[in-house]
Amino acid sequence: MNQLQLPSTMQAMVLNQPKTRLVLSTLPLPTPTDGQVLIKLIACGICRTDLHVVDGELTQPKLPLIPGHEIVGRVVGLGNGVTGLQPGDIVGVPWLGYTCGICRYCKAGHENLCENALFTGYTLDGGYAEYTVAFAKFCFPIDAQYANPSGAPLLCAGLIGYRSWSMIPPSAENIGLYGFGAAAHILIQVARYQGKRVYAFTRDGDKKGQAFALKMGAEWAGDSSALPPVLLDAAILFAPVGSLVPLALKATDKGGSVICGGIHMSDIPSFSYDLLWGERILRSVANLTRKDGWEFLALAPKVPVRAETTLFPLEQANEALDTLRSGKIEGAAVLTM
């Protein structure tokens, strides 16, 4: 391994068991294996998926685990066989941390569905730490303007938002976003850049969230139980609430699409066939591909995407998760190191 002079230990927030608080721990500095890089963290965004991991709703984490998969940092060490990256490079690390390249999904160009995939902050240690290791082929070079805490939310809120966006036909004009948090506040910037009209849905009665959506450029903002003033050509659900699916279908015109953008959702209640009839499409989004990352991170500086962030020091990760869980974050929460 080729690396700079580095400490022997680091600070990290560790999940020892689901449904427990993270523990601030002193751990040995990780060593990159073949094909990996060692990264000194600048920041790590806090994603709703982190809540699903910590709260035990995603049931197969490695334990103990360092969560976090919206990583921006600087390469400080190289494992054997790494090409294309050098110490000093600024990179982003997303949820998709490794794919096998040989299963039927990988061979078909669907690496997001890889049968042997590993996921940052879930089955691989992630970014709630001063340092982390990641496979070099799954790191994205980051534009200089995002080499700071505001760049971290682009690595999941941005990327999953973009993959969800790619499921919508280019002809769609009126787009509904259910759950106006980290992903939606990034995606609305892309939508406006492309000349689309966005209708934002928040928790019922969340006037602050609705005001935030209007400030970000929504045509309309209202309760998730309400119907928008026009029929939607497509809707994306970022809120992990299954009961929103029939509501979104009801708000969507014939031939429209409803995209479920989360990795976890509560049960979807039964609904009458007429809500789906008319060639409406209901589909999910699973993970991301590196192609999504390259495309979105090339697009973001052109918009330019600006993430609204609330910053927390590493040791306050539990407080940050609590704030996100309560719905009190405007934009995205980010840990700084």
C-alpha cells in the first residue's frame, strides 16, 4: 500500500446492535486491500436509509457497523492494483460499494441488482468516521465545488433521486414529489433546470416543509393526502409510507408513472384496480448504477445543484439521526469531520 504519514487510530460512530444508540469509538485505522483506497473524510451525509439500518428495518447489516454512505473525502492511501486515483484526489462514495461483475444482472447491465453486491454503511463500513476504505472502481471523482459538506448529499439523495428521475418519460411535464426532504430538494433543481413543473407533497400540516418546497421552486405544495391542482404526468415517492401509493396513483393521469424511490417502505394498502388502470405504471427503484453516478455528477455542476444542509459534528450522529427521524431537517443533514 502506498500512503501518506497517517495516524494509527481514528474516531468512528459504531452501531453494535440495531435499535440502539451509536457509540463513539476509537478504532484502528483501516487498511485498504487490493483495489481499495483509504479516504480521509470531509463529510458524510445522513440518509433516511441510515435510519432504516439503525432502526432495524433493514435486517442484514454487518455488525458492528460504521453507518453512512454519502461520503466526500480525500484519497490518502492506495491498495495494490488501484489505477485512476492518486493520493490527494477528492472522491465521493455511494451506497453501491461493490458488484461481482459476473452474475446475470451484472452481465445484463443491471449492476444495481447484483446478486453479490456490497453496500456502503450496511454490509461495508461507511462514513460515520474520520477515515474509511472503499473500492476504487466504485468511487466517483468530485467536482471542486462539491469538495465540502454540501457535496455529501449528492452521493445518495442526489443519485437515487436522479435514478428515480430517469424512470420518468422525458415528455412528462407535471411531476409530483412525495416527501420533500434531501432527495426532493435536490431533484427539484434538476426538474426546474429541465423546464418541468413540480408539485410537492409533505406530511399533512407541515406548513414549514411546504414553504421550503415553494422557496425551492415548486408550483404548488400541500398535504400528502390532498390532490394537486392538476393531474400529474408522474410522481416520485421518497417518503417511506406505503399508504401514499394509492394517493399518488389517484393524483396521476392515465399513462403516468408512480416511482417508489426508497429502499424500505411500510406496507402498501389494497386499492381498487381503477387507480392503476389506464396504463399507469407503478415501479420501484433499487440502488444505483455507476452510470447513474457519472451522469448525475456531470449534470450537477451545470444546474448547478446546491444542497441545503444542516451540519453536525461526528460525535453528534445520534442527535442528527433523531432530528431526521422527527422530520425537522430542512434539506439534508451532514456529519463533518
